[in-house]
Amino acid sequence: LEAIKSLTSIFPILSDKQQAWEDILRLTQEDDILVQIEAAGALDLAFPYLPDRDRACQDLIKLAKSSDSDVRAHAFYNLGKASILNASLAKDIKILKSWLDNAIFCFNRSSNQASIDTPSEFCYPFYKAYNAIIFQEKKEDEVQMYLAEANASLRNSKNKKELLEVIDNLARALQESQQMKDKPYHKVIS
């Protein structure tokens, strides 16, 4: 387990990242479930540094078929994060939406697979709220339901709490702009 942690910590500076990725993938097939889970978790940290992310996604899709539910959960979580990365790089709103929908699907699958707590328990409702605000013009109560679900999974994470505050502020700003849109023009400027 310590070897996996060490490999993960030096991954960004390795010259042969593809070989290191393959080594981590091989460890996900070990007989020891703890090694499998640790290796599956390590893929999360290694993924952003890979030159061929499409191939890495194919590896994760294969890993999502593991016989161990926690390994599957990590694979789906990593696929969700990969989809968020791709969404952030999208130059077209339809492509961004498609990647966001895929991420939400993967985070949901991850949280449903795991027998342990996973980051997907936060990511799934968080991105559902984001999607609802940006693309679906959902009602305030639905967005608040997603935010409450994400808030319940914070576990003292300052970063996640800040993310939730940003999404909550965005939801309020969009709600206010919608209310302004419904008012006659002369009442808005007075």
C-alpha cells in the first residue's frame, strides 16, 4: 500500500507516466482487495497528468466492471472526474452539457456501488445542482434539495463547503435575474 502511495505522490514528475499508469492498473487486479482499492483511488490522482486520457478512460471503463464494488466505485468516480475535466475544456455548450450529464451519471453509479464513503456522495448532488441551475431552470426547492444532499456529505471539508456556497450564490443570482425578467421594464429601472 505504501508503494502505491509513493508512486502516486511522485506521478507528476515521472518521465514514463504511461508505464506508471499501467503499473497502477495492474495493481487493481491484485488478489488483496485493499491493494485493489488503494490502486483504484490512486488512478484519481494520476489521471490529470496522463498524455492519453482517452485511453485512460477506456482503462477505467474496464475497471468499472471489476468484481469488487469498491473498485467499481472508484472507477466510476474517476470517470466522473474525467468527464468534468472534459466539460471544463469544452468549447461548445452542447458538448459541455453532454460531459456534465456523463459526469453526473458516473458519480451516481459510483455512490451506488461503494460500500465505503466516496467523494461521489458529494459530487453527485453538487453537479446535479449545478446542472439544474445552469441548464434546466429548475425550481428553487429542487436546487436546494440537491445542495442539502451535498451539504450532508461534507465531512468537514472546507473546499467543498466553499464550492457549495458558490453554487448557492449562483442559484440565488439566477433566481433574482429570473424575477427581474418577469417584471415590466419601467419597474426594473425605478
